[in-house]
Amino acid sequence: MRKLVVLVALIYSLFFSTLKIEATTDQVVKLAATAPAFKDTEKVAVFSKNTVHTVTHSDDRFHYTKIGNLDVKFSKAYAQVSSSESNQLKSANPVRLFTEKQVKVYSGKNSKSQELGHLQPEQVIYTQRLQGDFYPIIFGGKTGYIYRKDIDIQSGIPVIMYHDLVHNKVDTNVSTLEVAKFKEQMAYLKENNWRTISTEELTLWLQKKIKLPEKSVLITFDDGYSSTAELAYPILKSYNFKATSFLIASRIDKEGYLTKGQIKKTQDVFSYQNHTYDLHSFNSMTNLALLEYLPRLVIHNDILKASQIIQTILPKQQAVSSLAYPYGKRNTETIRASKVAGIKSAFTITEGNVFQGDSPFHLNRQRVDSSMSIKDFEKKLLGK
């Protein structure tokens, strides 16, 4: 009987929701007139006449679309359904821009190309990394470009994400990095006066309880591979750096992973934090990460168990307070369970730097891979 009631309620909610929202999936519209775009009631941009944009959904009055990271709306009165292609930018947007003035958005990497519209002053917008002299941006579902000299870059604090180090890379696994490249990157940090911080310091900075130097960086390793101690530790120690290792606690002492002895011997450099006990996996039937659908109590118990194991190995270490979500996946239940288990900050794999005002349970990181040059590494540190 209970299942029947739930099913009826679900059908009821779906039916009435469709009365309010039109079922439009990436519909393309063309503007017959200049159209202001709003986030709630704030005007954040203006779309130019005759430009084409992708609509994610609509209601009686507005079409909804994206500008950078923002969900915005514009009046349906200005738009006509079009058969044109939207050419929407779909990749990550890790660069945070600030508009001190009205900023033009162009259709190409050239200030003589069509003007798609403009951004209003004093807007924080996320874009892709710099391409030549222009930053690509999602602008109403169309790829637009902003001239680099028209905006300010807000750098924030980079959280660098590593996994496994190897002497010689023989596969295409993005989670492995040659130790020579890691050493080169650490040398760059030292030579350019970067200060390494802990997850606890980052959390206090987010809460505006402490100040951090402009060139602060958090170095993190996921999974707890043995290379953390064997290859990364000597390099980090030689530069007097600190780092954080997120452990899958059930894999401690397993082949290829850190042993209890290695964890104890490297705690002068590494802070050891939580990457779950045994929930670092996907459900092959649903293709969902375990943290996306398991009950809150199961998640809580797993995270708490991982923290307790780490605390038992390192009784003098400050209490475990940070979590790296496996695959960056989480939901509301995951976050609630984490908080009750004593977690105060949690990290995703979403590209970008961390800024004051960010949620401590949705923190970005910058992935490092073998294809990166030192110049690429520098751009990630600076949020460019």
C-alpha cells in the first residue's frame, strides 16, 4: 500500500510540474531584439539582437539559459524558436573573472567579430582558460569570448590534486604523474615563494578567521598510494613543504598502498585525511558513485570508520576534519552524513581555485597531468 501511495504521489508531482514548465531540452532561439538577462532580479548581462542562444527550459514568461556558471533568464517576448546551431560551450569553467565595467562578449577571438552582448559591471563570472588573448565563456548557450584586458582575474587559493607518482609512465592513466615532473613543479613552487598550507588552515581562511599569504597552495594526494611515501615525501621534505593525503582507509597495508608504518613515518610532512573507508566505487547497474545514493547512515558510518582508523594510527595528529569525495560525487545526504561524522571541509574534482564565500563542502581542485608544461602549471596556480 505504501509503495502505491509513493508511486501515485510521484506521478502527481510530475504531472503538475509539467503544467508549469515547458519540456524544452536545449531549445535554440534567436533574439528579435536586445534582451537583458537576469539572475533572480539582478541584471547581469545583455544579449544582442539577432544572436542565437540555447534554452535549457522555459516557463510562461521566461527562457532560462547559462552565462558562465550563472543560471539566468530572459523574456520570451524577445525570442523566436530557431533551427540554427547554438555551438554551446560544454566543458569546465575554472577561471573566475570580475567585471569592473561593462564588458563586451564577442562571437570569435577577435574584437572585430560580432558582438553577442555584454556583461554588466561588478559581476563574478566563470570561464574557460585563456586562449590567446581571449577567455571563452558560455554566453546564453553560445560560445562567446572576452578580451583578457577587459577583465580582472581573481586568483583565489589553488588546491592541487595528485594521485600516483611513477618513475616512468607507460600508460595513459591521467591519475599517474612522472616523479621528475612532480619534482619540477615543487621546485617551481619553492623558487616562486609559494607557501604550502593545510586543510585546517584553508577552512579557517574560508571562515575569515585567519589571513593567508597571497601565494598559498594546498597540495593533495588521493587514494593513499605507496608512492606518496616512497616518491613524493622525500621531495616535499627537501623543500620543507607540507601536504595532505586522502586515504581510502580499507586499502591501508594493501599492495600498492601506504602501510601503517609509512603513514607514521611521513606525518611530519603529510596530514592524513578521509577518502572514505570502503565507498570508493561505482554501482555498475546504475553508474552512480556509492556516495550518490546510499543511505545517510551507511555513508556516515563509513566516513566515521575511516577517520577513526586514521586517528588510531596517528593519535597525536589533529582530528581528521577533511574529506575528498570519491570521483567528486556527492549529494545532500552525503554532506549531512559528513558533517555529523566530524568533517568540516570536503573536496571535489571540479576544476578551479577556492575563494572566500565558497561552500566548505564543495571545494574545487586543480588536477595535474603529464601533458602540462610548467607554464600550464603556473596558470592553474593563478586561476588563469
